[in-house]
Amino acid sequence: MKDQWYKNAIAYSLDVETFMDSDGNGIGDFQGLTHCLDHLAGLGITCLWLLPFYPSPNRDNGYDVMDYYNVDPRLGTLGDFVEFMYQARERGIRVMVDLVVNHTSNQHPWSQAAGADKNSKYRDYYVWTDKLPEHEVEPVFPDVERSVWEYDETSQAYYLHHFYKEQPDLNIANPAVQEEIYKIMGFWLELGVSGFRIDAAPFLITGIGIEGADEKCLQNFLSHMREFLSSRSIDAILLAEANVTPDKFSVYFGDGDRMDMLFNFLLNRHMFLALARQQAAPLIDGLKSIPKIPQIGQWLNFVRNHDELDLSGLASEELEEVFAAFAPEENMRSFGRGIRRRLPPMLEGNCHRIELTYSLMFSLPGTPMLRYGDEIGMGDDLSLEGRESVRTLMQWSDEPNGGFSTSPEKNLAKPTISQGNYGYTHVNVATEQRDPNSLMNWMERLIRIRKQCPEFGRGEWQILETDEPCVFAHCCEWQGRAAIAVHNLADRECIATIKTKKYKHLIELFCDRQYEPIEGELFSIPLSAYGYRWFRVNTMR
Ligand code: TEU
């Protein structure tokens, strides 16, 4: 059986470009990242997901790849990548990379050749039509693109692009394209990666515009990718970015023969609805709506990612509630479906509520993931366009450019946050390292305790009913052990009475303040406003 290391990994996502600049040119690079691995190891991170670092014209933050077999020269060389892989391995940190194969950049040689010559063997690498279909799907960036079809003057046909028009969609029904994808996977596996994040997975397998495309056949490609992966590595995994409804989950997990892991978009938006309402019910409903997945499968939980907080699966009244609570101004929203802010500003900097949210996310069934800057409580910059608001530079110290780079400010890859409550003069790694009460030191403890509770990653979960609608309590059991977490989502203290099951011999593992120990049975649990308590049920007694 496959090693299920990913079920209790502590994941962390970052963009090399915005993490650390080693040579003072204003752009983050692999040498800089390698230098910062001790920070990640110290935090307790065990798995990194690197956003695309391949050569790219950067129309879409690197999600428009020009060459799948190289490192963007702005970020370093393949040699730097290999050195980074070695140093990560030395620290017990696995590395996953983004596999962006729904589309290429229009600067990719395949795309250039396909556009220039209808008889090129690369023509069928992409999806073309002479006539626009009657019913069109909506582009993912409706504020910029009006259609998913773009007319190409040179070859006098339309090509498909779900994202920007500079990102033509690949035709994965073409066996030659499938072979290319295996080759790309094989390349990075040989360089030691532990798996791939499959970008835009649902778009990859839609078949829109592909003549005679068979849906089941395209979906089967997910199994073929997995077969290829297993033929080359015993423990590498596939993680799909698939923001889809529960009836579609089985397409991605298959019978345990497709994706190993999926981002838990569903639970993410239910968590935000629960936080907005200060009630546990939306979270409970969210968990209950997730069908059972194959044993080998896992969910990856997160608070925020590098895109907007996508609320599109919520009903419109629910969406309005979350907007009203966390994005009251139009400029904080994007595409009418999401929020382009980081968590701390959404919660108005309330540190109890910020801790509550991470404590909750880390205890939810699945594997937890942080994003760079989460550990220090970084903010956003709403003066920047679209998703750029949450992609500012990592803040390492109170030195110029937040210690990210010694370059003049005008050369920085992206802006840094220098002003206001989230400015790097006080929100930064070095300052928080010294302060025993900082978010970063708290986060390090959260990670340490989460590692002591593999039940949350691997166990069977159950909701513990309470008489307080604002309290979310759950228990995860695995191999005869149990871990319990109780979270008060409301801004008032309370005493929650557990209704369903009584647990004895509890050990308090983690909490927001000192509480009186619970003697005997777990029954009445005092909680402060936004309080949280984790317990281990001691089965040894
Ligand atoms: O995102 C793909 C994607 O499906 C989401 O952006 C989607 O728009 C949203 O969740 C609606 O469900 C990935 C990357 O995360 C994003 O940064 C890229 O722009 C995109 O792929 C294109 O590669």
C-alpha cells in the first residue's frame, strides 16, 4: 500500500518570486527560498507547494507557461532548483509543483507553431473552431474576457481559452498532448518532487469544443496520469484544484485510482459562512454534504489561497452575508463571487478571532495548508488590481522592503506593504520571532500540537452536538485514539454542553487561555469569546 504521508502533512504554499530575493535584483529566487528553508522547518512545515516558477511572460502570475522543462531565469536556474530540493530534503520537507497543463502561454513554441501553420503537428495540440457555438460557457475572468473563443487572424479560426486569451487551452483528447504531459511529470519526478498540483482540473477534462470528445474518456485521463505517476514513484501524489459540487467529487477521486487529494473549497466557503454568522450550522452542513471518499483520498484544508476567496457555491443570500461581514466595500470583492482580501483584515485584526480560524482549519478532517505570510498575519493591499492585492512580498524584518530584497523599491517584483497596521515595520518574521506572544509563535505551537493529533488527518470524524449554536465541536477517532476540538465562533463567552457522547479522561492539549481542567466526563465546556480547546481522550487509563 502507498505511504499516506500526505494525510498528516503540514502544507505551505508560496511563490518563489515573492518569497526572498538573494541577489538584490528585486525578484525572489530559488537561492533566496533555499536560504529561508530553516524558517519553514522551524515552523514545522513538512510539504511545500510551489506556485509556477517556469519561464513565462507572466500574463497570469506564471500560470501561462512557455517552457515546462525550465526555471524562469528571473528566479534562478535548474541547478538552483536541484540545490533547493536537496536542502529541503535535508530538512524533511517534501516539495510539490504546479502542473499547469489545461493551457499553455501563447508564447509557448507549440502555440506559436500551431497558429502559424494549420498543417503543423502542433495544430491539434489546441482546440479550434471555424464557427462560434450557439451556447457559450462563461470565461473565468469575465471582467477582462468576453468569450472563451478568440479569433486568430493568421489561421482564420477561433481557439479556446477558459482563462486569459494569452492562455490557449490544450486539447487533452489528443494522445500526443497526453504523452507530453507524462513527459513533463516524469521530468520533475526525476528531480525529486513529491507530487503535482493539477491546475484548473475541471477545465482540463471538459471537452468543450473538442469534436467527438467523450466525457468519460477525458475523465479517464485522470486515472492515466495516476498510473503514470505510480509507475515512476512509490509515494508521489496528485492534488487537484477542482472547485466542483459534491456530485462531481467521485470524478476526481475515482475508486482511489485518480487524485490522492483535493482542495476543500466546499468546506472553506462553509467555514467562512459559519464565521460570518457566528454559528456552527453551516460548517456542520458543509461537512455532512461531503460524500465518503476512497480510503486513499484526502482533503486539503486552507483559509486563503493566492486567488480570490471563492464563494460561488453559496446561495446568493449566503454570499451576501459573507460579503457584508468580511468584504463590505465593493473594492474588496472580485468577479461578484469572491473576496480579494487576506484573513486578518477581514477579521479587523482581531487576534482572538484569527487564532480561532486557524485552530478550526487545522482541526478539520483533512490536511492543513498555510500560505506564505499566514504565519505572521500579513495583510493585503486593495489599491492593487484584482488578485494582486493578496500577492504582496513576504515580510521578513523591519528593514527596507521588509527584508525581502536590498534592491531599490522601484525594481521590486511586486509591491510590499509598508504602511498601516499590516506594514512590515511591525508585521514581520524577525519581530514575531522575538515576541513569545506573537501569532508566529502561536502558529508554531499549533503546528506542533496538530502533529500530535494524527486523528484529525486520518480518523473517522463525528460532530458532537452541543446546546450552543455558536459552538462547533467534533471528534476524530483513529486506531483506538481520539482527538476532540471545540470552537466558539461567537464574540461572547459561553458554556457548551455536549449532548451526544460522554468522553472520560481528557487531556487538554491546546487552548486560547488557561481553563480549569475538566474532571471526569466531558460534558460542560466553558469557552471564552472566540475560544477554542483541543483535547485528547486518554485511552490508556
Ligand atoms: O485557478 C483556476 C480556477 O479554476 C480558479 O481561479 C477559478 O477561477 C475559481 O476557483 C472559480 O471556481 C488556477 C490558479 O489558481 C489561478 O491563479 C490561475 O489564474 C488559473 O488556474 C489559470 O491557470
